[in-house]
Amino acid sequence: MAELWSNPAVQSLTWALVKVLIILQALLGAVSYLIYAERKICGHIQARTGPNRVGPFGLLQPIADGVKLLFKEEFIPAQANKVIFHLAPILAVAPAIVTFSVIPMGPPPMFVVTDINVGLLLFLAMSSLGVYAITLGGWASNNKYALLGGLRASAQMISYELAMGLSTIPVILYAGTLSLVGIVERQGGWYHVVTLPWSLPGLGAELWLPNWGIFHWYLVIPFVIFLITAFAETNRAPFDLPEAEGELVAGFHTEYSSMKWALFFLGEYMNMIVISSIAVTLFFGGWHGPGLMFGTHGWFSPGPPWMGLVWYLVKLGALMFFFIWVRWTFPRLRYDQLMGFGWKVLLPATIVNVLIAALWLYARGAGG
Amino acid sequence: MTIALFVGFAALLVVTSLMVILHRNPVTSALFLVLAFCSLAGIYLLLHAEFLGMVQIVVYAGAIMVLFLFVIMYLNLQHDVESGVQIALRRGIGWLAGAGLLLAGATLLGRGLALGPAAEVSPDQASGNVAAIGKALYSRYLFPFELTSVLLLVAMVGVIVIARGRARSPREDA
Amino acid sequence: MIPLNWLVALSAIVFTIGVVGVLVRRNALVIFMSVELMLNAANLAFVAFANHMKSLDGQIFVFFVMTVAAAEVAIGLAIIVHLFRLRETVFVDEIHLLKG
Amino acid sequence: MLPIPYLTVLVFFPLVAAVLVAVLPQRFERSARAWATLAAAIEFVASLPLWSRLTPSAPGFQFEENLAWIPSIGARYHLGVDGISALLALLTTLMTFIAVLSAWTSVERRSREFYAMLLALEAGMLGTFFCLDLLLFYVFWEAMLIPMYLLIGVWGGQRRIYAAVKFFLYTMAGSVLMLVAILSLFQMQRQFTGVPSFDLTSFYAMPIAPTLQLWYFLAFAFAFAIKVPMWPVHTWLPDAHVEAPTAGSVILAAVLLKMGSYGFVRFAMPMFPNALAVCTPTIAWISIIGIVYGAVVAMVQPDLKKLVAYSSVSHMGFCMLGLMAMNAQGFAGSMMTMLSHGVSTGALFLLVGVIYERRHTRAIADFGGLWKVMPVFSAIFLVVTLSSIGLPGTNGFVGEFLVLLGAFMTKFSWAAVAATGVILSACYMLWMFQRVVFGPIVHEENRGLGDLTLRERLVFAPLLLLIFWMGFMPQPFLDRMQPALDRTLELTHQRAERSAALVERAPGIRLVSAPSGDGGSRP
Amino acid sequence: MNASLLAWIPGLPLAAVLVNLLLGDRLGKKGTAWLACGAVVAAFALALRAVLQLAALPEHERHLSEVAWTWMRVGTFSVDVAFLLDPLSAVMVLVVTGVGSLIHIYATGYMSHDPSFRRFFLYLNLFMFAMLTLVLADNYLLLFVGWEGVGLCSYLLIGFWYERPSAAEAGKKAFIVNRIGDFGFMLGAFMLVTATGSLQFDRVFSAAPHVFTAAGVTLATLLMFLGATGKSAQIPLFTWLPDAMEGPTPVSALIHAATMVTAGVYMLARSHVLFELAPATMQVVAVIGAATALMAATIGLAQNDIKRVLAYSTVSQLGYMFMACGVGAFGAGIFHVMTHAFFKALLFLGAGSVIHAMSDEQYMRRMGGLSSRLPFTHGTMAVATLAIAGVPFLAGFFSKDEILHAAWASGHKGIWLAGIVGACLTAFYMTRLYVLTFRGPSRLSHEAEHHLHESPPSMIVPLVVLAVLSVVGGYVGMPFQQGGNAFETWLHPVLSAGGHAAHHEVSRGVEWLLILLSVGVALLGIVLSLRSYLWNPATATALQTRFAGLHRLLVNKYWVDEVYDAVLVRPFVGISEWMWRFWDAKVVDGLVNGVGTTLEGGSAILKLFQNGYVGTYALFITLGVIALFLHFLR
């Protein structure tokens, strides 16, 4: 047993296992409470209060839902392809969890499960696998609405996946590496924005901003596009055509019940968390705290390592709120508008943006 | 450690490939193919071709197989019926040919390719794979790269023309 | 490190499975998938040798193969769909007349 | 010697005339035949210097023209004429003139193209006789086929397509073999002398190992045998003749058949003497079989033209036997047979054409008792039949006698069996003559037949004159052909020794330092 | 004394032919007649002048030769158109031109009312030209030209009345049989050329003894003899002569009695040097001559057509001539040729005038008792019959006796015996002919009776002249003159050149005995014939019934024709039919067309592989790959 432990490979393996378990539990908990949060916020947006019966302020609602779903009756449609019918929900959840393995929640080595140099690509790969869940789910449930919903969803996700991939390129250009940890480290520190003509007394004319992605002018549009595609990828808000209640009943998971349906739901929210954490990593400087610097001094405190995690969670929460907020404010897009917007507007925009970013960086690189 | 992984992935690959051609239902074969691609991506990673691994999943598993599934579902293909003597004959011959091919390949392999052990790869290469590919792609292989873009364009145009079919092909409304 | 012979053997096996798939199956789509299998077997061999020779050319070539494969699948599927529209069937041995 | 490039003019004038006749506008359709006859007449007159200005005894070839044609492979536009080819060329021009003259009434539709084809055919034939460059020879050899094919194919009888295709493919098959031989010879020649050339004289100079010669000889011999036609490969001739229009079959019989034997004399025999020595008995016996077989089969032919066709096979058998006798008499006899067969068989076909024009049938049974109705025709028919039988005093006899004499000198048995051909020819010709001309008039249609018109008599006059001239005074012809034939014979023997000498010197070794300069040769 | 006129002897008839051809009908009957006869008579005059010139020359260099132009000169071999007049050819020329002109004159009368009068004389003149060339030729090739020319003319003249299919058939038969003979002659000539290098008579004869091997000369002479049998209608190739009677009678007289048929004998006599070198051939000639004589004579007994009888008698007499040559007495042979020409021509012309009178009736059974109605014909015919029978003091007797004497002298007893028997038979059937036509009851049909009239003078004069000649002709060769008979001495320089046959002298007594014997036999024949046909006709029918089988055999001419037809002609036609239908059409053509069909078949099979199944194509690709692997494995 002793020499077993001395082997570094085994050590890193066990340490990775521990981290995975932690993340898994954290995620399950976060998702259930995210659902709860969504229902609460949606309620307040619609001037009503969300669930507050179960436990104080309804905090125990998610647990109640979970237990309810556990005991609901399993129902498999006739002539449906049983294997695929069961496979679909699993495929919804699996890719999301895998992406978490590369997301840096805090300064390495503590808060990063693993750091591979193609982290971003892994994310893109896993997001593309997400399509299967919906497609298969729709098809396997042998139901016309489900099939149509599945096909629509897969078409939508494929189209927007393209735009999402391209919108991350300016960040890569800026960061110079595909590894997420590298990108976040690149976003540390400050960068001189502009020297104002008039200097504030005692602060000097220099305006310094934190090095986050969002603050670079050429990364703003990619962030917006990334955000839009994020909505599309997770089938939320304006793009939630697949399970549009009105037309297609519950979309691809009409036939699903109890635990399988729950898995779908879990998958959806987990995707939401993943995509927003990627957004945070790429554009909001990951575990770097904010800080303002003006003139020669500013408030910036690196703080201890776990502070990075706090900053990460705060930014994540903000984005989550934004997701939920958008969901209950924007109307659903028609399918042709959806596809048209994806191909005719987003795609060209991202390409142009990549061009601008590349030119600017080249000029600055050559200049600087 | 990597050997074990490799054997695992290889076994997975072979089994899934076999299942692809053996299974009657096209959808199941498609899914097995996806699994095969993923195991292949894994092997790429083991061979330090991370970029390819990821691209493999994005392109093959993510895009191509979705197309396949899309078409299978669109055409609503049911269980393949493979009956009749003529078909059995052809299957038999097919398997025989395959065996022959394998046999020939094996003997060739056994006799010919003693290329010696793979060269020890330098650790620093880990981060550079994607960068190196990028650099090579845009320097030495720029022309082929542009060519592939033209190819894809042509393919797109082709697909659109074919898919749209003739303006009022009689069977359009069927 | 993974010995080259194994890799090439694996590639050969997968390739053969692809070939058998093409020969044996009647469904055009499955044949198409087998072709993909064959292509990937080739890619595997490429990567194996690229790794062995410590040069990137193999990998880049796999990249090109993938693009070609993608184009091919696109067109292939379009044709199959069109064919299905004309002949109501996807079985290859029922599509052997030039008429129609 | 002449100021202008005489031979080229001779060859290409009919070609030009052919084109002009062909493009005559529609309203000149009627007068096309007049123009064509004029052209043929001019051509004949133009070819007369071949007779008068030719100095037979001069060695080598006369009226020579030698221009670079395809320099890269050394193919030269090399024309020349000697005793043999001059006489044959004269025969060609004369027979074409007569054929054109005879075809005035027989051709109704597309007559302009018909005459154009005849003239083009003449150009092809003259070209073949004159050229001394193997490639050029092959070109003309093939060019000759096309007009003949069209003549048979377009203006022929019922089964003309079959006959035309058969004729074309048969000859083509043979000549393709020859082409292969020519090319490999060219290759050997280039290695041997280093200078690429298709020139005949250079091939004459190059010794070839006897074993190799055999293959070349067989290739050439096969091509020419088809053309002669020799016994086993003759079946195209009856079909071609039966289906060809009169003028076409006249030229086919009069000249095209001579191509084969001319080919033997000019190319096959001198170039591969050792192989020739080996094959002489076989070819001799084949030609003898040809003689007897041709006569025997001709005996029972119901169709006049087929009968004459088979008689051609028999006569050409004589011709080849003469060549195989390998002595002065044999060669002279063969050459005389070629000329006399050209004249007499040409006349025979014209005669058959005359009655075919009147009765539109070629079956012998449909005729009988023509003497009463067409005395002049019958008289001419009699004379031509006698010439064809080889009655002494007519041209047939001189050739046959010399051939048999030559054959006899070489081998008694050859002449003995071949001589039976003399009897057989008498049998079938006279039996045919009797059924056609003698006897009472059985069919009413024959009663009203008109005798020969002036034009038709004009056609036959020169032929009859030639028949008797060659019969009684053959010496002018013999004088002209003699030296050339002797030279060929002597060349054959001389080359035989030189090539044979190669064998002793272990053919494989390439003698770089050979003093005599002729060097070794490729094994 | 220019000898250039020799060429004009054959030249004159040729000129006549050309003039006749060119002027054509404008001449009219009279004109053509005068032209034709004039030419021949002029030729006779020229010949006579030349012969006189020849006689004037001393004995040993008695020959006039003249070269017209070189005919063929190829390598060493050369032959030219040259004419030679020596005692032998002198005799022949005189006979040919003499008898020829008489027959021409006769023919003008005989053919006077024939529509194609002009064409007849055209052929006749052409024949004269050919015969004269043959006789005056100075080498074998020119002789051969004449030889075939004569054959041609006989073909034309026999088939003169071409409307009659039998005439045309007879013409063709004559020509082909002659051609077979010529085939032999040609091969013989070739042997001469190969051996002696030339065909010129004197050069051949001088070179022959030391160049030829025994077998070679025998074969050569045998072949030439084959030619002679063809031309002179001997045993194997005689069948054409009886059928040749289809032609007009003057033709029969001229060609089939006087001139053409004797060409064979002349050729033998001319090349006696060669024949003497080959005793075996001499033996064959003698035997065949005797056999033909006997066989023809026997057939002659039973014939009822007047011209057929004469034809067979000619064949028989020719047999005698060959018998003479066979035993080495070429002189006697030629002498018999001359005498036979006279009386046989006379007989034919007589028969001709009988037929003319009886308006073309040739069947003896329907004649009889004409002696009073046709006095001149009867008279001359009687003389000729006696002459041919061998009655003493007439031409026939001398020449036949000469032959018998020579036969006996040369030790061929068997041959002599055949000769004697033949003589008796000849006498018998000639008298039978004479009796049946002139003597006995008149069996004429009524309208024949009505038209009976004596021939015009133009026919009678030649008859009379010939009668005189057939009486006087004999004395030229009368035996027991001081230097041997005149005829022998005249021919001596030519015939003595070669080694003489074993000719042992016969005592004068034996000679007289032989003469008496032959006369006796002749008289016996005449008496027997008179008895059975004139005095006691019943015996003829009795004889026929008793020897019915023999009679039928003779009437049918030993079925020789039928045998030839069955053995040679029909199988030959059968073979050629088979060769054409089966061999040419099926085998050779089959092969050629076969190539086409096999290609078609092959392509049909290959077509199966292109069946549209994508699966099969994939399979082939895989098999291809496997093959590639296997290739690399080795």
C-alpha cells in the first residue's frame, strides 16, 4: 500500500477523483437550488412570489421536487427504441459534467481539476455532443411532436454552435492559448486604457482597467454573440423552441416522465452553469477580483487563493441571474427568424469580429 | 498506464465498429459509430494529437454523425431486412473478401513493417501541439488549406442543388 | 509508448471491418458509415506514423482528410435523400437501373 | 531527267482530278463522266514516257524523287520506278482509262463521286507502285483500300456492304501485320546503322539473321498473300467481284491483285531471301493448289462474275508459281502473267458488264445463243476467252508458258501439276462460253439484245490490240522487265549469302570492329 | 534466190483473214470466195516454187530457213518466229496447200447457200494459216503455236452451226481433248528445253543424243506422243473425232482427214531423232497405232452414218501411220499421210456431195442406188474406195504395203498381223459404204428422191482432181525402183539424221510374198462385203443376229464415250461442286465469318459483369486490393 501511494500517477489520480466527487455534489446541489432560484425570480418578475411553502422561504422546494420525481411512474411509449430512449437523458447530462473538469474555479493548482492545453476545444466538443441527447430523445419517443421538436433543436444547436465556436476565437487571439487556466491568467492585472485630457485631482489622468476580456473593446461584441449563442445552445429563453409549450407540447421530452425527465432538466441547467462559467472564464477574468485603478492607485487586492473561488462564484451568480432574467422577459423567436438570425447575422458578425480582433492585435503586437 | 488506456480504447473501437456493421437498425449503428469516433479521439489524445482528438469529436461525432442521424430519422428507416439467398450469397462473399483482406494485411504486417519502436516524445511538446499545427497549417500547407475551403464551398453548393432537387420534381409532394 | 505495429494492426482491423461493412450491408447509409470507418482507420494510421516519425505532416493530413470526409458525407447524404425521394428505397441492390 | 517532278505529277494528278470531278456542281452531273474520261486519258498519255523514256538496263531506279517527309523518323518521300513498276503503272493508267470509259452508262446515281473514286483509286495504285520508302508504301497501300471499299460499298450489288466490309477487313488484317514488321525492321535498321530511315535501299543493304527473317517474311507474305489472293485467303475476291460495279471490278481484277505479287517481288523476296528459300516449296505448292482449286471451283459457278473471279485466283496462282521458280524465266513469266491477266480479266469483266447492263443478271443460265444476236460482242468475247485460256498467239500463253517453263526448270512436279491448270482453264472457260454464246436462243429476252455500241467497241479495241501484241511480239515487254527482274534475283541471292554469313559469325556478338563495315546485327 | 517468201506462205491466208474481217459484208459471197480460194491457191504456188528451189539444192544441205522476228528471249532461253523448209516439211506443205485449195474450191459450192458464208471462209483461212505455221515451224514453240491454232480452228469449225447444241458440245469436246494432248506436248517441250537449252529443231536434235538420259528421253518422247494422240485422235484421246462430224463436210475433209489429224504424225517424223533414242516409246507408238487401227476398223463396220464411217476409217488409217512411225519407218508413215490425204479427202468430199444432193441426209440406210443419179460422185467415190481398200496400182496399196513391209521388216510380227487384219476390215467396210450408198435398191424417201441432183461443177472438179491424185499419188513411192522408192530418197536427208532403227533387209522373194498377201486380203474384204450387202443382203442381217452382242458393242463404239464420261467428266464436276459448296463456302468462308461470331460471343459474356449492382463493383475493388497484396507478398 505504501509504495502505491508514493507513485505520483496514483496520487494525481486519486486527487482528481476527490475533486470530481466534490464538483459532482456541488453541481447537483447548485442545480437544484438554481431551479428554485429561477422559479423564485420568475415569480418576482411576474409580481408573484415563487415557492415558499416548503421550508422557510420555500428553500426545501428542490428536495421535495427531487423526491417527487423519484417516485413518479416510469412510462415508456410503445414501439419506442428502448435502448436509445434510456440513453438520451444520460447523454444530456454527461457532456456538461465532463466540461467541468477543465473549468478553472480558482487559482491553480487548488481549484482546477486538470489543465489541458485544448481546454476550450474540449468545451466546444462537449457542447456539440449535447445535440445527441435532444435528437435521440425526440426520435426515440416515437411521437411526432417529439421528433419535430428534436429535429428543430438539433438544427438550432448545430447552427449556433458554429457562431459560438467562432466568437471564442478573438479571446484565443487575445490570450494566445487554448488552455482555460492560461486564458484566465492572461486576464490578471491592469491595462492602460486612455489618458484623459483633464486629470482628476490627486488621481492622475491615467485610466487603468482590470485586464478582463470584457474591458477590451474588440472582445465586447464577441461576448455579446457568445452570450446569445449560449442561450441558443442551452435551449433557453428566446431560443427554447424545442419544448415550446404552445406548438410542440413539451418538445422532445414530451414522452419522458419522472427520473428521465429530471435528468433532461438537470442536463439543461448544468449546461447553463457550464456555459456561463466558460463565459466567466473567457470574458470576466475567471478568479480575478475586480478593482479600479485610476491614476497611480486603485483598489486591488489579490487576496488569498479561496478569494478567487469567491470571485468566480459571484460572477457566475450574476450571469445566472441574467439568464433567468432574460428567460422571462424576451418573447420566443419563430423558427425561421431563429435560423435566419443564426446564419445571416451572427455568423458574419463573428467572422468580421475575428478579423477586427486579429488586425488590431497584429497592429498592437507589431506596434508594442 | 497509457498502454492500458490504449488497449481499452482499441478494444472499444473494434467492438463498436463491428457493431456498426452487424447491427440491423441503422440508428443503433450510427450511435455505435459515434462511440467508435470517440474512442478513436481518445487514441489520438494518447498519441499526443490533442487538436485532432478534439476536432475528431467536433467534426465527426458532433457534425457528421448528427447529419447521419438526421437523415436516418428523416427517412424514418426501420429495421434492415436482409433475407433471400442472393443477399446471403453476397454477404458470404463479402465476409470472405474481408477475411482475405485481413489475412493478407496480417501477413504483410508480420513480414514487412519492422519499423522499430516509436521515438520517445519530448515532454515539452504537450502545450505546443495546437500551436505547432496552426503554424504548419498556415505556412507550409497554406495552399491545401485554402483548397479545402474551396472544396467545402463546392460541397455546400452541391448539397443545396441536390437537396432542392428539380423545381417541380413530380415526387416532390409525396 | 504505444508500439507502432499495434497501431497499424488496429488500423488494418478497423479498415477491414469498414470494407466488410460496405460489401455486406444493403442499406446505403450503413455502407456510408462503413466508408467513414475506413477513412478513420486511415486517419489512425496517419496519426500513428506522424507520432512515430515525430512530424506534424501526418496530423495535418488527417485534418485534410476530415474536411474531405465532411464534404463527402454532406453530398453523399444529399444524394441518398434525393435517391430515396425517387426510388422510395435506400437499399443499394434495388437501385441498379439507370432508368427514371 | 524530266524538268518537272514527273512521278509526283503522275500520282497526284488523278487525285486532283478526282477532287475536281467530285465538287462539280449539280448541273454538271451529266458531263462528269466526260471530264473524268478526259482526266483518265490525260493521265494515260502522261504515263507513256514511262514506256518510252525508261532505260531498262540502267541500274537502280529512274525518275527518282527524294524529299524529306518526316525527318524526325527519317521517313522520306522517295519515289522511283524501274522495269517492273513502270509496266504495272502503265497497266494501271490504261485500265483505269478503260474502266472510266466503260462506266458511262452503267452508273446512274451519284456519278460524280463514282468517277472521283475511280481516279482516287488510280492515284493510290500509282503511288504504291512508285514509292521506295516503306512507310510511304504502307500509306499508299492503305489509301488504296478506301476508294475500292466505297466503290463496292456504295455502287455495288445486293450484298455489297458485306462484301465491302469483308474486303476491307481482310486486307487490313494482313497489312497491319506488315506494319508491325516494317516498324520492327525500322528499329533494327536504326540500331544497325544508327541513322533512322525507312528507305528501301537501306533495308536491302542490311543483313538480317535468317531465323529472324522468317518472322518478317511471314508477316509480309501474309499481307501480300491476301492481296494476291492465294489459295486459303481468297474468299474475299469472289464476293468483292460479284458485288462490285463493273468499272470497280475491272480495276480490282486488273491492278489491285497485282499489288500482292508486286509486293512479293519488290519487298518480301529481296529483303528476306533466306526465309524465302525456306518457304519457297510451301508457297509454290499453295499457289499450285490455288491454280487447280481456282479452276475446279470456277467450273461449277452459276454466276459469271464469280467464275471470272475464281479464274483470277487460278491465274494469280500461276503468277506466284513463277516467282517461286526463282529463275529468269519464272520471274519474266510471272510478270507477263500479271500484265496479261490484267488485260484479259479486265476485258472479261467488261464483257460481263456489257451483258449485265443489258440483262441485269449475271447467271450463265439466263443467257444462250448470243452469237446470233450480238455477233461482234461474241467475237470479242471469243478472243478474250482464248486469251484467258492462254492460247498461243495471245498474251495469256506467253506468261503461262514462261511460268511453267521456269517452274519446270526448278522442279518437274510443280510444272506437271500446274500444267493441268491449262486444261482446267480450257474446260471451264469454254463450257461457260458455250452456254453463254453458242446454242439456240432459249430466253426470249435475249432476242432483243443490241450489239456493242461504238463506245463499247472503243473500250475493247485497245484491249484486243494488246492481247495480240503481247501474244505475238512480247519481246518489247520482256526487254523492259528483264533487267529489273534479274537485278532483283541477283540481289536476293547476294543478300542470301550475306545474311547466311551472319549465322556462322555467332549472331549474338555485335562485331564493332567488323572490317567490312557491315557490322554484326542484332541477334 | 531470196528465201524470204517462206514467211508469206502462212502470211497469205492470214492476210486473207484480216481482209475478210475488216471489209466484212461489203465483199459479198463471190468476193469472199475468190479472196479465200485465191489466197490458198497463191500459197500453193509459192510453196511449189519454194519446193522446186529446195529440190535444186544439193542433197545434204536441202533446207531453207528464214527468221521473221525474235519471239521470246528470256535469260539463256530464246525462241524466235522462224520458218524452215526441208524435204519433210516440203511434202507436208504441198499436201496441205494442195488439198486445202481443192477443198476451198469445193467449199464455195457446198456452202453457197449458207447464211454465215463469210464467217466459214474466215475460219477456213485462219485454219490454213495455223496449219502452215505448224508445218513450216523451225522450232517446237512455233509448232506448238500452229498446233493450238489448228485446235482452235477445229473448235470453231466443228461448232460452226452453233445453233445446234450438239455441234457446240462437239466443238468444246474437241478442243478440251486436244488441250489434254497439248498439256503432254508442252511438258515434253519443257523437258527438251531443260535438257538442251533451246527448242530449235536442229539444236535440239544435235544436242539430244549426248544430253539426254535414257529415262529422260523416253519420258519426253512419251509426253510428246501423248500430244500427238490428242491431235491425231489415237487410242486414249480419239473420241473427239467421230463427234467432230457435226461440222460441215468440207471441214471434215480438210481438217479431219487431210491436214490437222496428220500433224501428230508430222511431229513424230520431225522429232524422229528423239524417238529413235527411246526404243520403248517406239514400241508404245507401234502398239497404240495397231490397236487404234484395229479398234477403229471394227467400229467402222457397224456405223450407219456415212460421215461416222469415214471418221472411223480416218482414225484407223492414222493408226497405220503411227504403226509405221512406231516401227521406225517414218518415211512410210509420211507417204501414207500423203496418199491418205488424197483419197480420204476425196471420200469426204464425195460423201459431202451425196449429202448435198440428198439435202443433208447422212443416214446410209436411207440411201442406195445413187450410182446412176450421181455419176461423177459415184465414179470418184468408187476410185477412192478401191484406193483405200488397197487394190493394187492405186495410191492406198503402195503406202499401206510399204507400212506392212516395214512392220514385217522390223520384226514386229504381231504388229504386221494387226495391219493385215485391219486392211481386210478396211476393205470390207469401205465396200459396204460404197454398196449401201450407190448400189442396191433405192431406199430414198419420196421428197429426197425429188430433190436429187448432181453437184455443181465447182464441187465436181476437185473430186475429179483428187481421184486422179489418189491414183497417181501412189507411184511416187513405188517400191523396187533402182535407188529405193523416190519418196524415201526425197525424205532421206531429213529422216536419216538419227540412228536408224534395226532394219534388217528382207529378201526380195519375201517382199513379193507380202505384197501378194496384202492384195489377197484386200480382195477378200471387198468380195465378202459385196456378198453380204449387194448380192445377198440377207446375210448382213443374219450376221447381225448371230453376232448380236458383238454387233451391239460395235454400234455403241465400245461405249468408250460413256466410260470417259462416267470415269472422268462426271466425278470431276462432282468434285468441283463439292469443293465449291463445301470447302469454299463452308470451311474457308466459315473460318472468316467465324472470327466475327466468336468475338460477338465473347463480348456477350463480358457484358454480364456490368450489371449495375454497386455491391459487385465494390467486391471487385476489394478483390483487386487483395490481388495487389498477394503480389507484394511474393
